[in-house]
Amino acid sequence: MEAVILCGVQGSGKTTLYRDRFAATHEHVSLDVLGSRAREAALIAGCLDECRPYVVDNTNPTVADRARYLEPARVAGFKVVGYLVAGDGRSAHVGPGTAAVTAQRFVRPAPEEGFDELWHAVPAPGGWRIEPLLTTPPLF
């Protein structure tokens, strides 16, 4: 089974990516839709217990934010795939400055967090350009 963790600022296209690539096969886990951490946790627990694939559609800007989803999925034996969604952050429903505040806190996802795969998704004419997320090891 697979757990997908989307990462990106507000308005970058995370929900669109979910709809375009995963809606037919994966449960949608979105704090915006569910409205509370308790509902979110219950939905994820159900997916883990029933071995249902799911996508976490939140900004997930920090390592700690992603760990709350990554660790339970790994313990349950799920393959964990991360997507850095890099749209322009200019959506009509995002207030001014909201994406900028998230961008200031954003830490790029890295394999060391426990991801099995990492991808970079960029909106492109007619769909998405999806490539492996390149990571550069530290120099020292």
C-alpha cells in the first residue's frame, strides 16, 4: 500500500495534483476538508488499518509536519512517497501573504526523513511535469 505526502505552499496545486493523479485510487486526506486533526487522524488510522492508499493534501512545510504522517505509514508497512508541488502559490482562494509566510518556514523534503520516493511536480500546460526530486548532499 502507498501513502503519498504532498508538500507545497498554499495555492501551489496540491489539490489539483491529487484530483489529476490520485482521486481514482487514493483516499483524500485534507485538513481543509476534514476541519480537525481528530478527523484527519481517524481517517488516516482507517486507511492504515484497512490497507487503503491515501494522499495527505496539506502544506507540510517542515520535517515535523511531515513526520506526523510519515512515521505511522512506515510502521504500518506502507510505501511513503513525497511530492514537492511547486506551483506559483497564486490561487484565488489564498489570502495575500499566506503563501509567503509558509514559504519562509518551508524545508525541502529529503530522503533522510524516511521517504521511499521523492518527486517534484510542476503544473504544466495540459497537466504536470513530474520528475525525481533532486537532492544535493551536504558539502561538509
